Amino acid sequence: MSALPYAHGGPPLIAQLRTTPADFVVEEVLGYAADGDGEHVLLTVEKTGANTEWVARELARYAGVAPLAVGYAGMKDRHAVTRQSFSVQLGGQAEPDWSAFPHAEVRVLASARHRRKLKRGALAGNRFALVLRDVQGDRDGAERVLAAIAARGVPNYFGEQRFGRGGANVERAQAMFAGKRVDRALRGLLLSAARAEVFNAVLAARVERAAWDTPLAGELWSLAGSRSWFGPESWSEALAARLTAFDIHPSGPLWGDGPHPAAEAVAALEQAIAATLPELCAGLAAAGLQHERRALRLHPAALEWSWREDAALELRFSLPAGAYATVVVRELAAV
């Protein structure tokens, strides 16, 4: 990630992040309430230093149901305090006493009946409260970068979590495309890493051209808070107003099969980047994935910050689903 270009001049600070789990607090926003009835129970769970998949398995064990009966909308950081939702399909079974869940690092904060299993990705976004410690560097410069982030946002890179330990998933994806057999679960992770690598390369090229938050000819527009996109269409005052309001964003490719939907300068740039990553792009197309789009710009909503006396900086903001808090932090501080 450190090799990717910065939008706001590079980080003016050096700091520590995640010195304790409490320095990285994530609260999931589903965007809807429990139905109030149904064979599932919707749980709000707070976990500290625990893996989402492990919590799901332990909830299933405690409720006496199969692991597949438990759903969750998103994977959350292990080295953090996270509040997220899980669904447990109980059918006709009695609901267990969630307050007696036998793991100190996990607390069930609330439960309510629900009609559907939670599906991956079915959430509106996440709220973050982060503390950077041992902060060193240019505080005036940090204030300018924070103001720029609030006004313009940051490049919507995929974070390092998408690429596996040491970024190895891209090489593993190349091996898979060359014929190495992998299991189904790993295949999905490797396809995602390959797509992220291509997207980040396109976004990096547009950051270098100062065109990550402004349109190029032939632009395709991503709708905020949605996977939908549209275009190309002629630049207009209406599009300019929507861009300023963060209602739409320039987009980049989630590579797949089929005709390339962009035109003019956008198509030329993306095809040029694809030519530098031929194994990944050909492998994604051969895998049957259809071309999709992702916003190039990420807007941290309700961004607030405060300096502490103990050389610490607290940040609070909200992000849409699929975005990474670390790509906001990287513009501000090398951690």
C-alpha cells in the first residue's frame, strides 16, 4: 500500500495504530431493523480481539445449530473492538440465554426475531472511532490534510486486508489462473484479490493524473451507497452538482468478461493498465466474472478529529460497505 500514490501530498504524520483493540472501534450499520418475528434471531454482538468466523462458529455451537445456520453481513477486524450483527436460525428451538455466552471476549448486546438470514455484504456501512498514538510530525500539515479529506475524500483503494498476508493472494491467483487447483472458498478470495489488484492499479494511475475525483472523457459514474453505475454521458451542470454533493463518483473497473463499457480517455487508460496485468485480466474473464464498477473516490462522512494531550489523535467517521478505514488513515499518517 505504501507504494500507491497519495492524493493529498503524502502523510505528514508518523503514528501507531491498533496499539490496543480499543484504539480501533468499528460499529456495523445494517440500515434496517429486525423484523420482530421469524425463525431467525438477529444478534448485535460486541467482540474484542476475535475473528468473525470463529464467533459465528461459537454462536452456532452455543445455540445447538449447524454452522450454516449462522449468518453475518461483513468480516470485521480481529485486532479491534467491533459491534456487528449475526443471525442464527433457530427454527422451532428455544432461544438460548445469550447473556450466558461463554466467551469473555464476546458479548451479545441485543437480540430480536428476524425472518431472514443475514447475507454477506447486506449492510449500509460502518462507523469508526480510531486513536493514533505516539503521533509525531507536522500537526499544521495534518490539519490541512484532514480538511482536504473532509472536503474531497480519499482514493478508494482496496486495503491490504484484501490481498492476504504479505500480499500473497495475487501471486496465488496467478498460479490458479495458470492451472493450479484450489478449493472453492479460496477461489473466491483469490478472484477478489486479482480484481482488487487491477482496480488499485487503475486508481493509482488516475491519482497520478489528479483525476481520481474529477471525470475523464468517457467516464462511468458510480452511485454513492450502491453497486449501480451509469454512463458514459456528456458532462453537464447536473452531473457536476451530483459530483460535488458526493452523490456520484468516477469509477474504476472490477475486471471481468464482456465488452469494456467505458469510452474515450477512460477506456484507453484502463485498457493500458490491463495490458500490464494480462494474466490477471485474462484469468478474471475466463473465470466468468462480469465487468462491474467501483467508486474511485471515498468520502468519510461526518469526519471529526481531536488532539489529545498524550500525543494521540482521535478520528471518527463513517464509510460505506466495502470501504477501508486504513485508506483514510494512510493519507494522514504512516503507521
